[in-house]
Amino acid sequence: MDLKEAIGQLDSLRAHCKTMISGGDEIWRKDAEALDMGMAALASFDKLKNKPVFSDLIKELRRNLTERVS
């Protein structure tokens, strides 16, 4: 899964959370807000990933994520 696909999945999850808000449960509203913030951060990261100053950081993040998933 690449970054754009991950953002798409998070967006789908956010839509699901928003459908659950109707019951008045505040946790779903907070989940949707957190997903909005996470998607915005990932989108910003995607724009910066090709900047030289971030290249080593990105490599380390990918290694850490790969280790966690494996």
C-alpha cells in the first residue's frame, strides 16, 4: 500500500466514523477529527518527502514501519 492508498483507506474509515456519530457518541466525533488530522499530516508529508532534508528521516520511518508490520 502506498501513501495515497493509505490516505484513501483513512478517508473511508473517517466516513464510517461519521455515520456512527448520529447516536451522539462523542468518541466517533473525536475519531473522525483525529483521522482528518492524520490525513492532513500524511498529505503534508507526501509533499515534503522529496525534499533532501527529509530523505534520511523518511528512510528511517519506512524501516520502522516495515519492522512493525512484519
